[in-house]
Amino acid sequence: EVQLVESGGGLVQPGGSLRLSCDVSGFTFRNYWMSWVRQAPGKGLEWVANINKDGSESYYVDSVKGRFITSRDNANKSLYLQMSSLSADDTAVYYCARDLRKEALTPSNGNHYYYYFMDVWGKGTTVTVSS
Amino acid sequence: EIVLTQSPGTLSLSPGERATLSCWASQRVSSRSLAWYQQRPGQAPRLLIYGASSRATGIPDRFSGSGSGTDFTLTIGSLEPEDFAVYYCQQYANSQYTFGQGTKLEIK
């Protein structure tokens, strides 16, 4: 069974740091991009960051650039989100998700193209930033 | 950044009725990068549609997606009780994902 399990959430003071983990099972972790998505209380979904298969590339939403770093350990099938300089605006449930780039071919000319979507999600871990 | 706007914010319908949810993009979006998700209370999001119109594995055929360019639609053919939830569209461009603000589908 494909499974993503987040951990590391909790209560942290403004300005503090926290490291989230996402442990993966049921699929070959090193073959997939991964994303972090968050949801503030009563609000919608916000993509936070993603990372490529070998960890050499990562991308971030503007609001967390310079404060959050995502990384991965393919040997241990784990994804991480190191968060620093936290503020109340970072209070949310944080989900990890498998970030799928599904390859397809154009029948007419054989050109490759990709679909982009998140097909597997964890249950989330809650981060509360408060004094 | 591409902004996705969903309408309506809330849709009140009865089981058995047809639901039509809209997602408008601030600039052209590749259909291959447009997805829809369902989120029930207290649960993680679930992928419904990718590539604007392809159903994900295990998704009932009452769910369908359509559209191109800046206008996309999620249609639920005949509402079941478990379909009342919040629905989000999502796009990917320039190494960034964005989500719409969501449409809440509630029982009338």
C-alpha cells in the first residue's frame, strides 16, 4: 500500500524553527518528485515547495523563500521540510504529496509531454506558531 | 504567478442533481497541468482529475473534467451523499503550483 506519513508538527514560538518529516512506503521513492502543501485553519490549499528525484532541485512559493528548505533522503525514503523564522502566518496543516510527472506521447508526432499533479497525499501534520 | 479563481464559492444542491464547478485562470494554462481535487472534512485532498479531463484511478465516472486555455469545468453527473465536500482546481507552470480558493459543495 502506498503511504505517506508526516511527523514533526507542534507548537513553536514566533521566530522559531521546526523540521517536518514525511516517511514513505509502498513505492520507489527515488523515482518521484515530492511536494509540500499546507492549509491554514479554515482556509484553502497552498503549495509550499517541491523537490526533484535526486534532491538537486527545489522550488518554493514566494512567501517561504529563504525561510524553508526541503530535502530528501532516498536511502531512507524520507522527505523533509526545515522551517525557520516562523510566524503566525505559517500556522497550518502541512501535507506531503507525491508530485507526479506523468509522461505521455503525442500520437501524431511522437513528441513527449508531461502531466503534472499530486496523486498521493499524507494525512498531514499540524504546525502552530504562537507565543 | 497564475491565479486560479473558482466559482461559485458555495454550491447548494440535492443528492441526484448535477453539479458544475468552474475554475478560471488569470492567463492561459496548459490542459496537461490542470488538476482537480476533492477534500472532505478532516481529510487530506484526493486527486479526481488530471490533464483537465482524465479521471484518476478509482474515481467514479460521474466525475468529469473539461475546458482549455483559461476556462475549466468539473462536472459531477448525479450527486451522491459522499460528494458533498470542497473542490479545488490546481495548475502547474514555471516550476510553481497554484490552487484555486475552492468551491464548497453543500447539501441543500
